[in-house]
Amino acid sequence: MQEPNPEIFSNNKWTILKEIAKSEQTPTELTEKTGTSLSNIIQQLKLLEAYNIVKKERSQERNYGGKPKTVYSLNEEFVYAVMLKNGKAEKRVFKIEGITTVLFNALFTANIEDVLFILKFNTKNEDILKKCKAIGFIKSSKESIELFLITDHVDEIRAKFSNIFIDDGSGKTKKIINWTHNEFEINDGLNRKDKYFMDMLKNAQVLYDPQSILLRAKEKRDST
């Protein structure tokens, strides 16, 4: 397997990847959305597949000829970072996994001041990532950060982590408020169109979601 080159995320490949990140796409759909030729799309997809960034699968839907459609989706998650400072200019690609998932999602979700609090909360309390299926960022204020946790260990997580105070190392402290539920509670709330769950999922932005549980719940909320 080839290691991704940072340049793989530039130009027309980036346009293709932005569309695939939204939802799985067929080459024909990508052609229409990017305004380029089908042959060029296929060529770019082959290169992205070689780098293991995208994968192709047979869809249950069929095209006009009756054959199953071929759809492309993301196979790996990466961050493409650029560093510019005195004495150094560098581009790097980082694979998103484990605690780095929380770090990079927080960088693109919360304000920079909150990133350290969120990261410290997750590294200081190892049970969070071990026992939570998903973590979402809801909102923050000067005094607190609110998170949405999905876990099978609801009682334990609520007892240990509902309200935790985190020090950023410079003397500033924020309270981490965790709203904790299991999948059954969330699905039941969505089926009832309960305002609490509808609002919570509308605002929750993914920090950690290896099985796409939070993402699917948000999609269900939007389609309800």
C-alpha cells in the first residue's frame, strides 16, 4: 500500500474527495458535480484507490443497463497539514485514528482555546474512549464545554464524568458537562421526535465516532 503524498489532496483530486466525503458517489455523479470528463474522473479514482484513500463497492441500485452501480466512498480518514514557521515549511499527511481523531476533529470544530481542554479531558480519563461509542461537541462558553456521549455504560459514565473540571495548565479551568445516552435512548427519542434529542443531535459535531453511530443518528434526525 502506498503512503499518501500530500499533493494527492490538491487540485481536482481535492474536489473529488470533497464530494465523496459528503456521501458515496458513482463516477457519473462525480462527473456531473465536478464538471470534468468521465475518463478523467475514473483515472483520478484509480489513483486515490491505489493510495487506499477511497474504495469502490457494488451498490444495490442499478444503472440504466440493469447492472449494479459502482460507488466510491472514503476508505481512510486523513488530515492534510501545512506548517509555516521561521526555519521550516512542511506539508504532512496524518491518518486519523485513536486519540488523534479527537484532536483533529476538535481543531476543526471547537475554538482553539477549547481544543486543549477537550484533548486533556479525553487523555486524562482513559475510560472515555474505551467505553464510549461516540463523542460529540455541542457548545462552549467561558466557563464550560458541553459534550454528547454515546455509550452502553450509561450509569457508570454518568456517575464518573457528568461534570468534570479540567485545568489547562495555566490556571484556567473549565467544566466539562457530558450529556450521556445509549443508542436505544437516542433512537427512541428520535422516533418520538423528542425536542431534547432533536436539538442535541442538531448541534452535536463529531469528535469521536469510529462506527459512525453519531453520524447515522444525525442523518436519521435530519430525515425524521
